[in-house]
Amino acid sequence: MQQGVKPNLGAQSPTPCGLAREDIARVVANDMPDGAYVNLGIGLPTKIANYVAREKEVQLQSEQGLLGLGPAPEPGQEDPDVVNAGKGFVTLLPGASVFSHSDSFLMIRGGHIDIACLGAFQVAANGDIANWSTGSDKFAPGVGGAMDLAAGARQVWVLMEHCQKDGAPRVLERCTYPLTGMGCVNRIYTNFALMTITEAGLRVDRMVEGMTLEDLQAITQASLILAPDCSVYRPD
């Protein structure tokens, strides 16, 4: 589902617009705890660096060997040697470190990353993630470092749009694409809700204003349960 397109929830249901991609990144940045070491994966997660509050003690890591990422530079101030995992221009905060790709993966595989923020094609209710291939022979798949992050990070937070461009759900009972990791996802942030994977099931902790659980379930294949304290999903 493209940003700005309302979900098809039926004639009698409200049709709230979901959050913009930048607002999803802002929500995640606000949710990061002080002191966390956080890897930002390719795609939507790279936007998080623009919204971490200056007073928050969070260390952002990029898999090619950067620790201490800052926001995107001002136009004209880009440094071609300072880019994130998606090759987008970034800045480095005071005290930042630059090191080898090998050392970066020692951090990841050694369990030193508190949260890995990843994009995904699909996420299953049990925490499986598929984000490296759609199973099509049309394009050669790119594995990247996502498998290491899924296995090595203490938590995995997924940022993605709730549905595909054709309206098909991305949050499923079981992934149909090749898996990146099994049972590793803790949270799913989409343009419509924040969902947490629990032993009891896929719990909805926040939803955009005007949306009901029935609305969200209509665009989600996996079964959902509503948190007793479910609140409004917004970037502030």
C-alpha cells in the first residue's frame, strides 16, 4: 500500500490515513531507551537518525563500520566517505568511531547490539522475518547483514508499511518468502500500528487515531489481540 492511500476497510468502516514514513521513524526514535546501541538497517530504518533527541544517549551503528551516526547533513555539506548502510549521506556525532567491516560484525555477532531496526517484506506472528528475497528469480537476492543482525541483536524492531502496494498484508500467520531469521522479531512498527510479539499472540499496543481492532484485522492476516492499555499511535 502506497503512503497516503487509505486502506480498504469496507463501506461502513472509518478509513484513517496511516503515518508517513518519517513519522514511523520518529516514533521508533522516541521509543529507544537511553544507553541503547542500535543498528539501523537499509531503507526506512535509516531515517531514524534524523529524529533521535539530542538529550538521549543512544549510539547508532551502521553495519559497514560506523558507530555514532547523526542526522543527514545539510544540502551541500555531504561527505561521500560518510554514508549509512543504504549509501545515504549521514553525519558523525562527536566521539563517533569508524572501523572495519569485520569489527562491525564482531559487534553484531558478539551480542553487543541492543536493538536492530530492520525493514521487511513480511513478518509472521511468531516473530519470523523475511527481508532478503521475495523468492522470485527475476532479481538476484541480496542477503546483506540482516541474517547476522536477526541472530545477534538482543531485540529486533521491524519498520515497514502494513500492506504491499496491491493491498496484500505483510503481517502474516506464516511468512511465504524465504526467511531471514526465525522467532527473532520483538516489535513491528507499521504505518497503522505498533504490534508486539508475545507468547499470548500478536498484541496491538498502539493504533492510529480513528482505527479499531476490526479495521486493523481486516488488513492483517495474522490474528491480533488488543492490549488493555492500547493507546493512540502518533509521532509525538
